[in-house]
Amino acid sequence: MSIQQYVVRKQDRLWEVWLGRELLSGQPTYDEALNVAEAFAYAAVQRGQPSKIMIGTFDGVAIEFPILPPPRRSPRDVA
């Protein structure tokens, strides 16, 4: 199973969120773009697809944020 890799990077005045070659979103701030990337990544994890978020930095180095599946809850925790 391949990993869904969401990339957040700044292009001109917008922070963009990419999945492969597909531009998913353009946001005015880094925080908003990261929130969008997290929403996409968590939705993918809920569907059983491993995901991670890569942040492109100004010096060309990428920082990785792995998205972990939510912890399993026991029936006792729900009650």
C-alpha cells in the first residue's frame, strides 16, 4: 500500500497543499495550509491509507510529519 504524501509549500503569496501532481488547496497562511493538509491526511488514515505531511522549507529541505492512526478504543473506554 502506498503512502499518501501531502506536501505544503509556499508559492508566491500562497501556501499550497499538493498530493502528487494535484494541487488540492491554496491558502493565505502557513497555519491554514497545514490545517487543510492535516484534514486530508487524517481522512486518508480513516480510510486505512497511510499518510504523511511534508513541509517544504525555503532552503529546499523537507520536514516530515507522519500521521498516525487513531488509537483503538476498548469497549470499556466507550462506556
